[in-house]
Amino acid sequence: MTTPRPETSVGAVVVRRDRILLIRRGRGPAQGLWSVPGGRVEFGETLQEAVVREVAEETGLDVVCGPYIGYVERIGPHHHYVILDFWADPIADETLLVAGDDAAEAAWVPLTELSEFALVSGMLEFLADHGIVSTIT
């Protein structure tokens, strides 16, 4: 029997015109909650490649992976994710979002309205800690 180990994951913080790209999780431990796009890194894939792939799979948006922001850990009874978050910039100015993979919905959310969304635990604090939002309301 193999011992479960933490899984390496990535997240993409995409901000455009004071709006942040969010997805509502369609399955998994955060089902029904909103978060930045992201997911597990596949074998042989760089972190940057995983960011680009995950955003495309979950939102239909093509991005360029930018600098590393920080990490979070999500630990539950049956999972342990180490999530490395990166800035990402859309390639096209306007693209129709299409939720896919494990995202039930994708949306551009004004940064000032984040507190109105059912976000994954710690997300608003992470964004505030890294200067992405100025205050937690």
C-alpha cells in the first residue's frame, strides 16, 4: 500500500481592469466555491506550463504565465495540495469565458465585490497579503 503524499498544484491570478478571473469549482474538496483557476501539475510539465494549461482548460482563456506570487496549502482528510500561485496575463484583450474541466462556471469579478462570493478558505486573505486587494471587507 502506498502512503498518500502532497500533490503539487498551481493557481493563476489573472487581473484585468480591476477584475479578477475566478472559477466556481464543480467537483472536489472545494466544490461550489469560487477560486482562481488552477489544478494539479502533470508529470513532466513545468509549473508555468501547468498554469497556462489549467487556465485554458477551466476558462477557455489563453494566458502567459508571469512571476510567482506565493503558495498556499489545502489539507483535508483525503487531500493535501501545495498550490503555487503565479500572475498570468491574457493573450487576447477580450475572450469569451467557457467553463470547462472541473470548473462549473468562470467569471470576471470586480475586485471590490470579492467579499460577496463564496470563496475557498483563505483566498481573500492571500490576495490581501500579496497586495492584490487592498482591504478585506
